[in-house]
Amino acid sequence: IQVEEVAISLWNWAVTKHMGSVLNDEQRAKLRFVACRLVCLCEGSDPPEETIRRQILMSMKTGKGWIDIGKADLADGFLEIAMNSIEKLYAKLLNGSDGEADIYVHKADVEKNLFKVISYQAESVFAQRDFEKAVTCVQRCKDMLIKLPKETCYLSILCYNFGVETYEWKRFEQSSFWLSQSYDIGKMNMKYSVGKEMQAKVLRLLATAYFEWDCNLYLEKALKAISLANQENLHPAGLLLKVKILLKSGASDEDISSATAEFMHHDFSLDFCLNIAKLLLEHGRESVGFDFLKSIPERYEASPDLGKIALLHLEFLLQNKRELLAKQKVEDIIIGHYTGKQLLPEALNQLHIILWDRAAKHYEAKNYSEALHWYNYSVSFYIPGQVDQNLAKLQRNIASCYLHLKQVDKAKEAVKEAERCDPDSIFTKFSVYKIAVMEKDTDKAVEAVSEMGKLAEKPSQDEDSLKVDESTGTNLLSLAAQIALENEQQVVAIKALEYLSEHLQDFQQLFAALKCLVRIMLSKFMAENEEDRDEDIKSMITYFTLAHRRLAESLTEEKFTEDMRILEAQWFRKVAWNLAVQFKGYPEKMRDLFLLSFKLSQFCPSDKAVLIAQKTCLLMATAVDLEMGRQQATPSEQMELLTQALEHLQACKEIWKVLKLTGDFAKDPTDTLLLLYEFEARSKLNDPTLYNLMESVWEQPQIEVKTLEIIASLAMEAPARYPVLCKRALRSALNLHRKQTVIDAVKFSKCLNSLINLTLPTGLTDLDACVLQEVWGYFEDALSVVSSTDAYPEMEILWLMTRAWNTGIFQYTIGKYKEAEQWCGLGMRFLSHLGSLKKSYE
């Protein structure tokens, strides 16, 4: 008993909370499920009438609750319990009855519940897509309507709902069955019927189901259903459907005219009549359609929307390519507009759309005169002096037509009107630009491009203005560049392309613009005089710098693939290289281009070819920095250039290490160049690490004489001064000369000359004995070589003789007679090796 009380309390609580919107439908269904189960568990062997009635109610509502939330399979068990309980109740009532009157009352009482349970079962099996069981249940309910006439409306609507759902499932055969059942049930008892409006609604859907199922096969049924619907309750949807069925069936014009004539006897809206006319014309029933259209104005003469009729007429004349009649119609509309039959704003806007669309079709077909005709119709509806952005657009379109017709003056007038209406429009500026290009007015064209660029960047503040997104701006500027190039106006094209290369977000388009810029500027550069080239070179460097920056930005763009990036980087690095090679007369620009080529190559795969290119770029940039450093006036500028050179060398060394792993570079001079460039930079910067660098050089077995001679020269080239390093390099060079099978006397003489000059400078008064001894050795070396070859340059022999003699004379003047005799004797030994000059000095 306590469990039953708890179950009933739970049930009642669920009811009150659902009414207060505390519980949703699913929560209520679950609570009912629990309560009903508990009540069933408490049932005894002979429950009282009240308990059975409660159980019937709870089981029915629980089952219905599951159906309503889309869980029909859970409802079946509870509906079965309800059926069993009804049988128990009926049996109990019969046992306690006193006569036939009581039996009749009890039977009527039970049948109401039985009807509900069976109808719920019909819903459940229908939801589970069991058509046959649903039909059986509905038939049982239908049979019970004789005793329960008040349920007629409920059962009719239930069948209608089944018809709607099966129609939505595209099960037209089942849908037509349920809708027929709904209509038939609705007719069974007029007192409790759903009413004529609902019956008509059922029939309209039935006709639609036949129509969509197979119009040809079920044409008669569809027509019968819709005719019955219209008889029950005339509705616009019914008349429209009838016309559709007739059209689909291929009925004659007479039959269709007869159907449309019905409309004139009823008070339907203008829009509805227009839809009928549109339907007729769309199905090619021009005769019926236009006749019907012509009959409408008389009926709706007082309607402010009368212009819609004319617009529809115009649209179909144009669709059927009756352009002459369409023009006459437009002219009639214009006359009417200014003589009391003014179009409403909505209709006028629609007319403008029709006129512009027709004009655009002629424009695309390059029939510009006809396009003007239609645009001018549109202009006719504007008041002189009116300011309107659509009018500005219209004038721009007119200007485009005149430009194609080479009527520039008329185009300028149209653009002037566009500027008056919408001066800050990028489209208006574009029209100004086109005229400027056509007239070859470069300054005005450049100004227009600049203004277009500014407008493309600036978002529109006015909500009513035409929105210009970034893509529109860039598309117009792309077109501007194309027009300029087609008209051979490079300066204008460059301006447009420069803007695009800065602002385009599509990387493929951006690099295409940049490449176009480089090509144009290169052709311009080649055609110019020397003095005019500086600015163009700066521009090209700017373009390559921008290419490098945008390639870096493209790394985060998924749509711009790695292969695309490599392709673009390869193009720009190669062009930068080729330009650098050509710009020998502009060392600073040449260096910048080599460095840019190097930077661009970093986006390419590090294969052997790219590594060689990177190495060469850095070597060339270093060479240019060193050369510029030799020519700089101020020490600070020189220091900056030398420091830059060292940075390039460091990067080059790293690349060279990797490159040497890819093949044999025995004959490659890179190691030598790296050494010489680094020595020059560090020596002129007075770098303390210079000596460490040279220690590794002295240890190299394969170092060349020429390298040592250049090191010696650089060691004493201002601002460097490293006599010790210079002397060591020259001595090492002399040693290498001696080791040769055949000594190159000319090179040997020059090296020796430099070494003697360095050790025994001219004009030196205080000579150390060690220095003299060292120099004496150099003279002996020279004498040895002179004695062994006739190739020693005579002027060098003369120089050696003179230096030795003068050194002896200097020793004599300071009282060192023995040393003087030795040096003078040494000089005399060279005399015998002179050729044509010997007699002069003897």
C-alpha cells in the first residue's frame, strides 16, 4: 500500500511540475514510467474498480508520453497493459450489473477508453513505420465511430497527420491512403466533422500527393481531389494547384483559360494573380498568360501596386526576346510614371534591375549602342540634379559604353556626373583613370591610381554606401595595370603594380604582380640614359626586398604550397643575380642585389647548384664591400664596410663547409679567396686575431706564391701596416720560387725587390748590422739567380747594383770603410750581368 501511495504521489508531482515547466517532456515520460511500473507491481489478484481505472489512465498516458517524445517502441507494453486492464474492468462491471441498462452504460464507458488506446496504438505502430498494423488499428477506430461519433474529428485529424508525415517521407501511395481516410472519416458525421476548411486542406494535400507521385498516371484523381477541395472551400492555393495540374497534364489553352476565369469571380490579392500569370508564362502558355495579364489592371485599377503588372509583362517580353515590344512597354511605363501612374519605390527598383540586366547583356555581347539605350531608360527615372549612388554607378556604366564607342567627350560627361553623385567611390576613380589612359594623360592616370589605392585601404563609413572589400580594390587595380600595359603606359602600370605588390593577400597574384614590375622596370632601365638609371635601380632593389619579405610571410599560408614558394624564390634569385652582374658600374647596388639573391635562395632546397650560387653571392658581396672600403673617405664608413665583409665571409665559410662535402673542389679558388678577403678585412680593422689566422696559413703546404705576394701587398696597404707579416709572406714566396724547377726570374725579381725595399727602406740613416746582414743575403740570392739565367730583367739588375753601391757609399760616409768596400764590391758584381747598359756604368 505504501509503494502504491508513493507511486501515485510521484505521478501527481510529475503532473504539477510539468505544468510549471520545471520538467521537460522526456523527464515527465520517465517519471510516469516509474510511477506506472510501481502501480502495476502493487496490483493484487482481484483489484478494486478504482485501482483498475487508475491503472488504465496511467498506462495510456505513459504510452502516449513515450510516443510524443519519439520513443514509440517503449509505448507498446504500456498500451497492452491498458488493453488488458480495460478487459478486466469490463468483466468486473458486467459481474456487478443489475440489468441491460447497466450493461449498456458500462459498455459505453469502456469503449471510450478502448478507442483511445487503439488510436494510441495506431500512432505507435505508425511511428515504427508499420503501415499494415496502423491501418488495422485505424479501421477498428473507424468502426467504433458509430457508437462514438464525437471522436470523428479526432480520428480524421489523426489520419491527416499520418498523411502529412508520409507525404514528407515521399511515400505518396501511403500518404494518399491516409488523406483519403481522413476525408472519408470527416464526411461520416457532419455534426462532429472537422469542418469544410479542414476537409479542403486534406483534399489539397491529397491532390498534391497524386500530382507529385505520378501526374500522368493519377491525373484524374488529382483533378477530382482538387475540384472537391475547391467545392468544399475555395482557397487561392487550391486554384493555383488546379492550374499547375492542368499545365503539367498538357491541358488545352481553353481548359486553362476556363480555370483562370474562376479567379475573376473572387477577391484574390494582386500578387496571387501575378503569380498565376507568371506560372502560365513560365510554362510557355503565352496566349493565355498575356490575356490573363491584360485582364488584371481593370480589376485592380485602384491598387498602388499596379506597376507590378507592367513589370511582369516587361520581364516576359524580354524573356521571349520580343525586345521591340519590350522597349515600347518601357516607354509606356516612363510616360505613365510622369503622368500620374508613378511606380512605387519597390517596383521602381525592380524596374531598374530589369533595365540594367538587359543593358549588361548587350554590353557583354559588345553591342554598346543598345546597352546605352537601356541604361538611358534607367536614367529617365532620375530627377535632374539628384544625388544617388546608384545613379553614379549608372553613369559609370554609360561612360564605359561611350569609351568602347570611342566617344571620349560623352564618356567624360558621364564620369563628371558620377563624380557629382559619388566622388569618393573607387569605381568612379577607375572611370576617371580609364579616360586618362585613353587620353594619354599620365599625370592624371597616376593620380587616379593613387586615389584608388587609398580608397581600397579605407573601409567605408557610410552604411548606405556601396561596400568595397579588399578583393574589389585589388581587382580594380589589377585591371588598371593591365589597361596601362595594353596602352603602353609603363609609368602608370608601375604605380598600380606597386600598390598591388604591397597589399595583395593572394600570394600567387602578388608574386605575379612583382614579376611584372621587375620586367617592366628592367625594360625601362635598358632604354634609359646612364644618368636616369639610379632611381630605377633603387626601385628594383625595393621589389626584390619585398619579394623576400612576402616569401617569408607565405610560410604561414597553407594554400601557398612549398613547391609554389620554391618556384617563385628561384625566379627572383636568378633575376637578382643576373641584374647584379649587369650593374658593375653601381657597386653598392650590385652588392645589394647579390645579397638579395642569397637571401632569396634560402627559400630553395639546399642542393649543390643553390649552394654554389649562395657561396658566389656572398663572395661577390664581400669583394664589393672590400673594394668600396678602399675608396671610402672616412674611417667610420670604411670600418662599417669591412665589418660587413667579415659577416658575409663567416656565412660563406659555413656554406663552403657543406658544399665541399658534395664533391671534388680541388681546383676551386674559394679557399684562397676566403683567406685573402679575411686577411684584408682583419688587417685593415687592426684585428688582434689576424696573427692567429696567419699561423694556420704558414702551415699550409699547398699555398701558392701569388697568394703570399698578395698577402704581403695587403699587409702594407693603408690603413693596414704589418711589416713583419709582409716580410714573412715575401720570404715564403721567395722560398717557393727557389723550389721551382725553372725559376720565373721576372716574378722572383719583383718579390725580391719588395723584400729588399721593406727590409732596407730608401733614406734610412741608422742601419743595424743584423739588417745589413739580412739584406746582404737577399742580394746574394739575387746574384745567384742572375748568374743562372739570362731572363732576369736588366732594369732589376741595375736596381740591385745601384742599391748595393749606394749602401756602400753610405757606409763610407759614416766611416765604415770595410763594410763600404764589401757593399760597393757587391754592386760591381752585378755590373758584369748588365747587357746594353753595361758600358754606361763601367
